Amino acid sequence: MKTLIFPTGNEVKFRLANLVCEQKGIALQRLEIDVPELQAESGEEVCRDKALRAFEILRKPLVVNDDSWIIPGLGGFPGPYMKSMNKWFTSEDWLRLTKDLADRRIILRQVAVYQDQDQQKTFISDIQGMLLTEIRGESHFTHTPMVSFDGGKNTVAEVHARGEAAAEGHRTAWHDFAEWFAAQS
């Protein structure tokens, strides 16, 4: 089995990445390091910079991830700023902000970036969900009690509370990464 470092403090991100990578014979080693995160308009730009900074610290091949949440009805807001928004907004704030939207889509844009001393390779996927008009479940990710990837049957918060990955069953950036990395010699 191939082993690769995944520097993250986010258990939810690690759970999905590990689930997908294990299926391709890749063991992810979760490592918490302090990597200053670039603030930018693009999740890809944030993730590519994070990969370079993490590699400078560890000097070992690694993969990093960044998730952006795009609400088309709000002009793409909050994008790569969701981490900050979850600190500032409560679930009730999200509900008030989105209650009158006609377009209730929300898109999870996942970016995974592999970095070693010779190359950087980027993988991107979008998973479309919907914004509900009610709060169901609790989470420190304050938007997830009103986001669903299964047509409203379960919120992301409810899925996470069961210890499951909400993006499970969807094609993710992790699938593309794992296929590519497993094929490397």
C-alpha cells in the first residue's frame, strides 16, 4: 500500500479522503501542521499555495485539500471564504441570508493538490447540492444543517453526525487524485 501525508486538522475532510484513497491502495497519514492559508478568490489558488507551503515545511510528498462553497443565487458567495463565514455566521444567519433565493443550488467545489519536489498536480470536482429552508442537525460548520446532497432527505450535518461523509457516493476530487496517484510508479 502506498502512503502519503495529508496535512489537515479537519476530521470530516480526512474521513472522505481516506475512504476514497483506501479503495485505491493509498494510506493517508493525517498530520496537523500550521500552514498559513492564502486568502484568494479561487479555491484552486488557495489550495495550490497551501500545497507549496506544506511541502516547504515537511519536505515530503503530500496532498492537500480545499473546499469552496458556491451559492449561485448569491453570485458565487462565499466561495473559498466559507471557513471564515462559519466562524462569523450561525446557522440562523445562513437561513436568513438565503430564505428568499429562487435559485437554491449550492455547489461544493473540491480541490486536491499533490505536491512533491518535482511537480504539483491539481484535481477539481463540483458536487451540486441544495439549500433547504429549514435547519436540521447541528455542526460547527454552520451552513451544513441546511445543505443537502440527496434532494433534502438528509442535511450534511445529519450525515456527519452519523460519522459518514456527505459527499460519499458522489464523484469527488479525491477519486480523480486516487486514480492518478495509484497509477504512479
